[in-house]
Amino acid sequence: MRRTVHHTIVFVIGAVLAAATPAHAQVRVLSSVAVKAVIETLAPEFGSASKDTIAPEFGIAAAMKARIEGGEAFDVAILTPAMLDDLAAKGLIESTPRPVVARSGLGLMVKAGATKPDVSSVEAFKHTLLNARAISYVPNSASGLAFLATLDKLAITDAVKAKAKTATSGDEVNANVTSGAADLAVLPVSEILPVAGAQLGGVFPPAIQSYIVMAAGISSRSPRAAAAREFVRFITSAKATPVVTGKGMER
């Protein structure tokens, strides 16, 4: 009898301690590939400090938004502000403020060792595009849509589309350049810098530069909302700024 009572007391104490010990969460992040380099650096840092685990997945922003609209479970979404606004209007993202994680200007990627193109002025940039043999980009990505808008401003849309080597992902764009299938590619600077076998050929001139802005939103259905908010606070804090700038992005 005493042994039974003893075991019961031990069980109750263990249960109380377990209840008092906070469970560590695994925060699922669906993110645009534009901030992949930033998140892959910050996620382990956050995990070391909080013991929560960050499980990020990256892809074209439009594709990630479609997955969320299709009912896929997530805790944090890192997409363009306009996309997050639309998801919030549909009740899929919390309507609370959605802070900017980072922004990146557009650049031209060339093969490693290739001569860098002339982007010293808008006119020089225009000639660079017109003289290129093949230009690769992802038409339905945030950078691709911004590039197409730039072509309209320069009145060279048809000429560039005629030599376009379009792709469905950033990885495919990278392969087009490193393999020589395209001599130029358009991506956010942050996506160009980490590519092995390629280099940043130059950024768009200031007068026609477009910035791809990425912000963070919390799922309105997340069971890990508290941990998700802590992660968003961490990646948008001043402490994270050196990582953002070190990856070719801005705040």
C-alpha cells in the first residue's frame, strides 16, 4: 500500500513538473526565396536562443501564397506586403501589423568570370539588355513582374521577350546562367550573391530600380502563434540587421 501511494505521489509530481515546463514549438515558415539566405542564417540563431525549432520552406512568393490559399498549414508567411494584405482579407493571416523583414533591389547575374555589363546609366542598361544574347528570369515571380514593368518603361518589352530564356524557379535561372544558356539573368541581388558559378554583374540604375519588399505575417489558425510572433520579432529586430545587410538586402 505504501509503495502504491509512493508511486502515485511520484506520478503526480512528474505530471505537475511536465505541465509547468513549456513545450518547445516547431514553427513552420512558408517564405519567398528572396529572403532565403537571411532566414537560413537567422533561424538557427533563434532556435539556439529560444529552443523553438524553425522549419522553413522556400519558393516563388506567388506559389507560396497559392499553397496557403489551398489550405496548407503554416505558422509564419514571408511574402510581399500586397500578398499578405490579400491573405489577411481572406482571414488566413492575422490583421495585426506585418513588419518588413528585408528588401532587395534587382540586379543582373552573369556567369563567374564574365565581363560585367554596363549599367552605369539607364541608357547603358537599356543597351545592355538589347545587346544580350539571352536573358533569363521568372515571369510570375516578384522580381520577374518588376522586370517586365521596367521593360515597359523602357519601351523594349517585345525585343527582350524575343530573346527571353524564361524559367519557373530561381534555381532554373541560375542553371541557365552557369550553363551558358543565358548570358544575363534578372533576380533580386540577395538571390544572386550566393550562387556558385555566377556573380553579380551590376544593379539596376537608381532611376529604374525596383525593390522587392518582404514582410512577415502570422497565420490566423496557428496553434503556435506565440512562438511564431517571437520569431518574427527576432528576424525584424535591430539585432538581425547585420545579417540582412550582409546578404545583400536592406531594411
